[in-house]
Amino acid sequence: MPIPDDVTGEEIDKDVKQELQSLPKGLAEDVSRNLVMVARLIDEDPEGAYGYSRVALRLASRVAAVREAAGFAAYASQKYSEALAEFRAARRMTGNVDLWPVMADCERGLGRPEKALDMAGAPEVQKLDKAGQVEMRLVAAGARRDMDQLDAAIVTLQSPELASNSVQPWTARLRYAYADALLAAGREGEAREWFAKAVESDKDGSTDASDRLAELDGVEFVDALVEDDGDTDTDSDRDGDVEVVNSEAPEAKSAPEAESEPAEDSIDDDGLDDVDDVDDVDGDEDDLKG
């Protein structure tokens, strides 16, 4: 796949660069450039990122960072079977538990929320850092909602991290998920309060909390520059201001639909068996209860 000349491969994280040192120099450069493209495109063009990840995977399937990148690209493209296989492969190579929450979310994507809850109660969760534990809590709450257990989802999100006044990288998403669960349960007043708190903590606009808050307040922003079939312009029309009108708030978003395609084998040039049945991961996932 074409790669812009300004992409050198030096842009990748130093830890990934260190992993690639096991490859011949020219091959390492090719792989790193493809990984840079994955990182550039994964948010705006997931399918494009997925394409570059497959190239990197064909070149260096023995490198854990490549398997992880391929997993995230597949995950962003909602190819949950493939993503899960790649995450499992990366985890077996490194022994790292950091991917546990996103692996559980892949189970949700595959229509297996019960499995995600089993993983939420696994010993691996205790090995996660604080950010990982919060992420696992979000996944578990999502699984409860998938099962129409709204009250349980709300309780799952109630935690010291939610109650804390300090703003952490996960704060906005945690407050947003709590507000959304409250709204789904019909607790509109509380939902509005928590959407407002999410807005306060969402400095980089990682959520659409401000839009959801406006919807609850019955506010709609209309382009006042649109001509009104010859009617006399108002002052705000002439000035190009935004006119605010009332509208009804929409219903809360539903949980993501499960992937309907069967699990696909993962490309593995080194002979690793990365598509064992999910129930066989580490030999103990079936015994884990949330």
C-alpha cells in the first residue's frame, strides 16, 4: 500500500522500535512505516488502517507489537473475531494483561456479554493498572446493558473513580457512560447532572457530552444563514448568529450490534496457533465469573 514520503518509521514508539530490532534493518523499516500509517488512520479511516496492519502482519507476524496493532485496527473496523485472535496472540507472546479489557469488549462485539462479565471477574483484572480497571468497569457495564440489566449497569459504574472530583484521563468517559446508563433507565434529571459533569472533565472533546446535554435541555442549533423563502431576515440572520430553538431530546443510544460473521483465522507466518477457541484462552477463562 502507498506510504507518503514523509513517513520514515522513526515516528513509532521507542518500545515498538526496540521490538522491531529483532528484524533485518530493511524489513524493520518497512514494518515501522506501515505501523505509523495504522496509527495515523485508525480514528478517521479504520478500514485504511486495517489494510496497513495486514501488510505489517504479513511482514512480521512474530512481533507482539505488530499483532497488537493488527488487533486494534481490526477492532476499530468492528472485525471482532479477528481482533480477539490478534489480541490473544499478542498476550501469549508477552504475558501482559493490558489487553484484557479490550479482549472482553470483543466478546461483547461478538454477542457474548456473559463471557465479557466472566472476564470482568477474572484475577487478571487485579493485575491491571487503574486506567485498565476503569476500562474493565466500562466494558462490564456495557455487557450489563447488552443484557438489558440497566440497574446493574448503573451500579457497576458507581465507584470511587466516578465519585472523585479529580480529573483523570478516564474521567470524562466514565461520567458519560454513567449519564447514558441513567438516561436509558429513565432517570433524566440525574442523567443531565452527570452529562454536565462529563462536559466539565472532557477538555479534549473525547465524548459528545455537550451535545447530549443540549438535547436534554431541548436546545437545537440551527444555521440562521439559510434563506427563508423571501421572508424578512431577523437581526440574528443578518449577523450570521446561531438561532436556538426548542427540540425534543432523542432516545439514548443503543448498545453496539454484535458482529454476525463467524470468527476468522488470523494470519500467522510463524506457525503460532492464534485462533484457538476463545474458551481455551490461558486454559481458565470458562471458570471466571463476574
